Amino acid sequence: MHQDSVIYKIALASEWEEMTRAGHYSGSEVDRTDGFIHFSTRSQVKETASRHFAGQADLLLIAVECSALDDNSLKWEKSRGGDLFPHLYCPLKRDAVLWSIPLPLATDGFHIFPPELAK
């Protein structure tokens, strides 16, 4: 078991609307192509935003409770720089989501994270 109890997903607001309608989220186009939903830990999410979503508006930051996910479907796998990243190999169910909030852009083009993640 990994030490992080909450993981984070950055998603287009339009893609996230699927969660509201269907009660589950199958991931972005990249997620579906890769065969799993990409997540980041608290310490990884800001770099994920700058690497993969630079300058992109209309994003949401979604917090997910790991204990609400199927242990067999959540895998911690090596990725960027050898770090372990959480990958979910099934649709994300609504009841695992703690919250979702807008991830706005600052005038410098970087995303503005909530204070608890801005450190």
C-alpha cells in the first residue's frame, strides 16, 4: 500500500461532465488510449499540470480517496523520473471522489492550486 490516501486527477471540465451524467468517469482520451486513468499524488500534481496541461484553461482538479478504490484496480507504477504514479485500471466511481474544483490559470500561465497543494 502506498502512503498517499488521496490522489488527484486533472481533467477538462467538459470531459468531467460524464461523471455527473453517468456516475462514473472513464478517463480522458489519453487515459482511454493508455488503458488506465492517470492520477498524481500531492507532491506530483503541480508538475503534472505544468508538463501536460501548460497554459490550458477550463480544467478541474479532482481529489479521490484511495481507500474507496478497488485495491486490485489501483496500481502504483513507475513513470516520470522513476516516481510511482497511481493508475486506475477501471472507471472511477462517483463515491470515490472527495471534491472537484476549477483549476484556473494565473496571468503567468501557471495553474492556481488550492493552498493545501500550492506548497
